Amino acid sequence: MLALVKTIRETIANWWSDFTLQTKLLAVATLVVSLFMSGLTFWAVNTIQQDARMNDTRFGRDLGLLLAANVTPLIADHNLTEVAQFSQRFYSSTSSVRYMLYADETGKIFFGIPFWDAEVKNSLTIKRRIQLPEDYASDSDKPMVRQHMTPDGSVTDVFVPLIADKKYLGVLAIGINPNQTAVISTNFTRDVTIAVFITIWVMVILAGVINALTITKPIKELLVGVKQIATGNFKQRIDLPLGGELGELILSFNDMAERLESYEEQNIEELTAEKAKLETLVSTIADGAVLIDNNMQVILVNPTAKRIFSWENDEVVGCNVLHHLPPTVQMEISRTLYEMAAGECESAEFRIALNQPTQRTIRILLTTVLDLQRESVKGIAITVQDITREVELNEAKSQFISNVSHELRTPLFNIKSFIETLHDYGEDLSIEERQEFLQTVNHETDRLTRLVNDVLDLSKLESGRNYNFDGVDLGQAIEQTLRTYQLNAKDKGIELIQDVTSPLPSVLGNYDLLLQVLANLVGNALKFTQAGGKVAIRAYQLDPKPNNSHKQSPQVRVEIADTGIGIASEDQQAIFDRFFRVENRVHTLEGTGLGLSIVRNIMERHHSKIHLVSEVGIGTTFWFDLTVFE
């Protein structure tokens, strides 16, 4: 069976391919017209029939109600003679009624017109005992209407309940003949439509024959010309003296051939220029970009991708990209590249950690390059993003959350433990023990306060909040800072040294922010300086450096130096980053890792930078410059 179907399909395909273009166009046009006219005929006849059925239904319902209203009182009085006379007169006066039947409440027919007619006797709906429809409701005051087909057309059956004083007396069944006007209109519409259909068919055939005679030669010439153009022969021209649309088509073809011939002479230079523009654009993209074809051959690569994959000294264009990718990248994306080249996948994303040539994390985005019709894959675009910084920030945030959680958990646990002890055993403790417990609670509360304040301060600085800048007496800020930390330094056995040039000019800044900078730097110096060490604060005005381009504003330099443990060189680059803690490396006192990040943000608000010089075991010096207020 399948072989037979395949043979028939191949036969029809071969038969259709033997036809010329004009014959196919004619056949398609004729088929379209035929389908359109057939649909129009069906719609017209169906519309008329539906209208006729609706009118017959309305007429039958109204007629049934009219007859029922006249005969119901007579049937209620058992005056069947008057019922028969009235029905006979009504039946004789109209041709619309085919039959009239009266049945009692049990369905037994007690009178019918024309009861003696052979057609009525043979009808399915006329019996000695009337067969009512299943959905007939005897207790309804509305007639039921249905239609059935007979050799003479559609007959409308109307069943009207006979109800007097809310008592069901029986049913009146009336048969209504179809509306002759509607039948004639339907037949006329069908005949006219068939005539119009035949006329259009003949016109289409004649037009097809004429067009076949006039279009065949120009189309063949155009076909030959298009084939020549496709092979690259742009000198092809068509010389036929035709007018109308075919003439315009031939003129357009000749104009296209001339333009293509002209473009052929210019396109090499233009394509080279466009390629240079594309390469320039791709080379300026911050992300790495690699374009490969379906065979994994590299078509284009920008400097960023070369730097990430260390291809600066390799010629990868024209080579298989998988042979030059790092092993980890090759292992991750090879299968997906082949799937995308086969059209099984449109895009993909990978996150890969590289160890060579440098340790970094990259995000690779793969996207298929489709043709203009978006049907076939022409290549694959590989976008490479260096997300090392993003990963480091996420890790730093995670570390910060861990640190803050730890810093919060410890003091909260201590506060809760000591308070519970005081609450439960306060009367059993000595005054000294109570004081010790309260001091511990106070100390832990201070730790919480410092942590919360550092987080809030950094959030304010990074939120873009505006601060008022005015003349600041830097000497006063230094003295206030020294007073704050004097007792702390004395307890630790550290000498605080103040070296401020007098008179020191006012600087442009915010007093509270500068006080916070000094407090953070001095506090860190005391934290990481052992007993017997020194912490010094120096402030002096810098000598203006000569500058040929513009006059440089005078500045004041502030230095905070200590003789503490120092900062390793590998930590000095990250010391001002958020969440970075030197004590994680040296295992010392608690901290949030936010202090120096706050200092850096404040200095940026003052259009300055914080610098440091440090050597492990010798000490650290931080300094920054502030513009003199004029």
C-alpha cells in the first residue's frame, strides 16, 4: 500500500513538472477561481435556505398559536364538530398548510386533515396514534417546531399544546409547506451562480491561452538572463519591444544587470573597506570576540580575545579554534559548538575558571549567526567576558557576610550570656563580678556599635549623598583625634606623637569626614602596633611644584605613621578594598574590614587619594593631600 501511494505521488510530481510556467499559472488561477465561485455559491444558497427555514419556523409558530387559540375552547367544550368545520375551512383557504392533526392527552388522534390522503398516510409523522418528539413538553405554553425533508422539500412540523384553564387537553400538530418564494430564489441563485462560474471559467481559459502566447517568449528570455546573471555574467541584456508590465520588467532586468556590472567593478574595494570597519569595530569591543564558521575555522578575532587566550603571538585566523583554546575551555564548549553548527542549539553560556596563562574566571557566550532568511547557520559568534573582578567581589561579599555574621554572633552571645547570668544569679554575685559582667556587656555593645556604624558610613558614602565642604581647621581635627585615643595609647604603652606645622592653613573639606579618616587611620595604627611602639601624626604644607600648563593649588599633606607589624606587599594592593582584612592574614584583633574602604571613599569625595608605604616588622605610613581653602 505504501509503495502504491509513493508511486502515485511520484507520477503526479513528474506530470506536474512537465508543464510550463504559464500552464501552471493558468491551472492555479483556474483552481482559485473555481474554489472562490464554489464557496460563493455555497454561501449564497446556504444563506437563503437558512433565512427560509427561519421564516418558516416563525410562520409555523405564529400559525400554530393562532389555530390553538381558536380551537382550544371548542375542544374543552367537546365541540368536535365545530373543530372539524373550522379546521376544514382554514385548510381549504391556504396552501401553506400540508396537514392538521388533533390528538388527546394520551396521543390518540381524534381528527386530522387530510386524513384520507395517501401521502399523509405514508408520512412518518402521521399515525393513528401520534408519535411526539422526545423533547416535546406538554406543560409548556410555547409550541415546539422542527423540520424534516420530504420529496417535495422541507416540511416544518409545529406541535402546539392545547391547554385550557391550566389543563392539558392534547396537542395540535400542523405541517407547513416550504415557502415557494424562497425555493424559487434559491434555485435562481444557484442557476445564476453556475452561469457566472461557467462564464468566468471560459474567460480564464481564453485569457490563459492569450497570455501563454504573449508571455512565453519573454519569460524564457528572462529565465535565460537570470541564469546568466547567476553564473556571474553581468553583461547579459534582453532586447524585446514589449510594453506594459512585461516591458517594465525587462527594463528593470536590464537596469539591474547594468548596476550589477558596475557593482562588480566597485565591490571589491568597498567590501575591503567594510571588512576593515568591522574589524576596527570588533577590535574596540571591551569583551573578547571570536567569529568561526561551521567547520570551526576562525574568521575573525579581536585583541581582547587574543589577550585572554594568549594568542598574541599565534596566527589563529583560518585555523580550527578548538586547537588553540585552553584545555578547560575546549573540554567545556566543544560539544555545544558542534551542536550549534548542526542547528540543534541557538545559544549557550558557560562560566569557566582558567589557570593558564593567568588565573582568571571568564564567561563565554555562544550565539549562532544565521542567514538573512534565518533558516541556516552560517557561523558561531563567541563572546568572552573577563568576570574575574566580579567573582572576586562576590567572594569578598560572601566573606564580609561571614565576617559580619561572626562578629555579630560573638558579642550577641556574650551579651546574652552575661545578662542571663546577672538576671538569674545577680544576688549571688559579688559587686566586683557584677561590674566585670557589665563592663564585658558594655565592651561587646561597643563592638556591635562599631560594626553597624562602619556599615552605615560606607553605605552613605557609596550612595552618592552630598556633603557640605568648607574651610576645615586640620590642626583642631588632629588634636581631637589624639585626645580620643590618648587613653587607649597609654593603656597599650604606645607613644602618640603630634608634628603639625604652625601656622597650618585651613583645607577644603568636611570636618566630620576628615575626623573619621584620622580616627580610622590612628585606630588601625594603635591596633597593629605593639607596646613600646610609636604612632605619629604629621601635617605640613607642600611646596607648590612648577607647572607650565596651569597654576597648581597649594596643598597640605597629612601623614599617619606607626612602628607596627607592617603590611605585606601582596596585601598592599587590596588593603583599601571593601571587606578585606589584614588580620585574616596575621591572625590578630577583630575588625570589619571596612575602615580603610571608608577612608578611600572619603578621600575620593575630597578629590584626593590615600597612599601608603609599609614594610613588615618595621611599620606603615599612610598619607593624603588636601587642597588649601582659599
